[in-house]
Amino acid sequence: MLKVYNTLTKQKEEFVPLNPPFVGMYVCGPTVYDDPHLGHAKSYVSFDVIFRFLRILNYKVRYVQNITDVGHLMGDSDEGEDKIIQKARVEQLEPVEIAQKYERRYFAAMDRMNVLRPDISSRATGFILDMIELVKTLIQKGFAYETGGNVYFDVGAFEGYGKLSRRKMEDLKQGTRIDVASDKRNPADFALWKKADSKHIMRWPSPWGPGYPGWHLECSVMSMKFLGDTVDIHGGGIDNQFPHHECEIAQSEAATGKQFVRYWLHNNMVTVDGQKMSKSLGNFITLNDLFAEFDPMVVRFFILQGHYRSPQDFSKQALESAKRGFNRLARGAGMLESLISVEKKPENLTGPGFRGSTKELHDRFFGFMEDDFNTAGAVSVLFEIIAASNKMDETDPGLAELGRLFFFLASDILGLVFTGQEGDAAETEDSLLAIFLKLRSGARENKDWKTADLIRDELDNAGYEIRDSKEGTTWVKKVK
């Protein structure tokens, strides 16, 4: 039974999609005006694991993620300059060049961390007409009003505003924002459509004059476009809970009269010395800078060591520790792979057929993952499988084989890949050991037992156990 923590109800709940086995999952994508950083990695690695695990549970998932390429203003409020336009002026490029440049960089960084591409990745600028139609619906139903070319959502007309963030209307009326547009009826009202003058590069015709959509409007339109009026899972960073997700709920439910999202899942943030990692504070580190020093799989492993709902403090020391842990896991993976005698078919290893210690490990791994995607606990099981493999081999080779195969299924669920730099090192290790074993085999054939024993003892001291049998000689790396 999969249980997830629903931010809307503030408790763990059994996950039951609206139309099983189909699952509609929407995650707020990046605003593409700068290089992706570790905070982005925390969010998209977390939801990548959720996506992978839902598929392993045989759900038919449609994963939608947006690309915000218009409407996200500086400070995340209704006032200020569009982030992409500001960046375009700095780099002396067109806004569309900025958006496409940083969209490519975002996906390139995600690819290096083995983050699966969403089924649908939609740019906001491709759905302007749909956004205009939603605004017209809200005006017709009395939930929005137009003033001087701007259109605002009237939060006072929607009874449930604040139910996600637990913010009270009285507090919002007192003014939670410093700069309040003079044409708003209520300081808490938020923009659905913003007017744009002739100097504003990104603008579209509308019934209210030339303008551009509000940031919050985009996600409602694109999620409902591809997943229907009610979405099973809506994910994003905890910093988007208010105002972004709160506004999404209001405008979506006001338009349709239906529950917008069944399960709200929010990942926590990456911190530096206890402070949120962000561009505005100047304490962020881009993924490209991080990858120059650490393998992308080490960065992914670092994120998996924490829970997606918990803050994660970044430091070079923490990454170094993650690197040591990942390298130890990669060495164990190389050892297990060298001992597998059949083709790996992890899709057949999700339940029936497990017995003894492999069933215990299987159940522990799935138990962690079914408890609100506890990746830290799941990672610990990977190390347990490696440690248990040698003991299984001595008592039940068939059981050991099953355990090794399950290791790679579990690794795939977590998105861990033991190739690249670690894989190259493993290949070199295999080649060198093959040479030593060939020399030892020759010494044994010549009855040079002293040399054969010397090679065996030296390899044993180096951490490799040599096993002689009727079928030949094999080696196993000792787990520290």
C-alpha cells in the first residue's frame, strides 16, 4: 500500500488515483532564464523517483511538466519585470533565445543526472489562447474582474482560498505584499492577465487589450489540458505552495467546480548554512559548476540520501561524503554484475519468486518506498544486498542470483547508474584482475604453487577474495 504525504490535508494518505490504473502527474517546471542549480536538482530528482516507482507499481502514468517562458515576474509577485525579458536585456538577446538557451541547459543537466524526460513538456507560450479562454470563464462566473487592461482573480469570491497554505483571508487583507497594484479591489487578488504597452516585447492580443498571462494561470491551463479537470498528483517545491499553488487551486476550482488536485506533493529546499539556496541571495551553485567537481551520479546520490520533504544542507564536505558512499556502492555493483550468470530482467522481479533473505530485502526496499518515497531507507537496502550477497552465495547460489538481480531493479527505481567514470574504473579493474588470474592459472599449471599462492595472498590483501572451483577461478570484492 503506497502512502503519500498530502500537503492539502497535512497527513499521510493511501494513494488512490481517480481512474486507476491511470495516474495524471503534473510538476511545476523551471522558469528558463538562468542555469539550473542544485535546488532544481533536488526537486526534479525527487519527482523522477516518484515517477519511476509509480510505473513499477504498474500505474500508467502521464507525467506533465511545464516550461515557463513568459509571465514569471521578478519577486514572484504581480509587479515588476518578466525574468526572461530582464535576462534578455542583460545578455542582449531576444527573450525567445534566452528561453530556448536555458531550456536546453536545463534538460542537458537533467539528462546527466539520469532524470527521465516527462511524457509531455509544454511551453507556456504555446497555450496563450487556452489561458485567455480560462480568464473569460472566470470573468463570466464572477470570480475575476477587468480594470484598465489588467484582469485579477477576486479571492474574496472564492471560499476556499488559503486551504493549501493555511493562510487566512484576514491576514491577506492586511497586506502580505509590499507593493500592491492600485487597481486591485483587494491586496490579495492576483493577476490572471497583465496589460502590456508597445515597448513590452512579449505580448498577445486579448479581449482586454494586448498583454501577457499571469504566472499562476499557466500551470492550471496546461495541467487541465493534458490531465483533465482533476489531477491525481501535483508536485513542486515547497516555496511554490504560496502563492503559486494556492492561486492554481482557486482559479481551477472556480472555473470547473471540481477538485483540482487529489494529492499535493512538495519537496523541501536545499539550504546553505541553513538559508535557502537561491539566486537572489547569491548562495546558489549551478549544476554545471558542480559537475565539474563531482560526477552527476554523486549529486543524485546526495539528494537520495535525504527525504524529499526534508531540507537538505549543502556543503562540499557533504558532497565528498556522498562521493565516498556512491563509490562504495558502485564497487559493490561491479562485483554483483560480474557474478550474474543470466540476462538481467528486472521487470520480472517485483514480487513473486522471492524467498528467504531476498524476500526480506525486497520487502524492506518496497516498504521504504511505499512509505512516502523514503529514498534514504531504500538506499540503505542496496548496501544490505551487497553485504548479504556473499553469504547467500555460500548457502544458496540461486538465491544469491535473485538478490543480485533485485539490486539492479532497485537501483533503476532510484535512477542510479554505475557507469561513466565509475564504470570505466570497473572495466579497468576487471582487466587487471583477469591478467593476475591468468598469471596465477599459468603458475598452477606449472605446479609453481609458491607463485600461485603469492598472487592469491596479495589479491586478498588488496581486498579481493579468490575462489577456485571445478568450473574455474573467480574473484569477489570484499565489502568493507
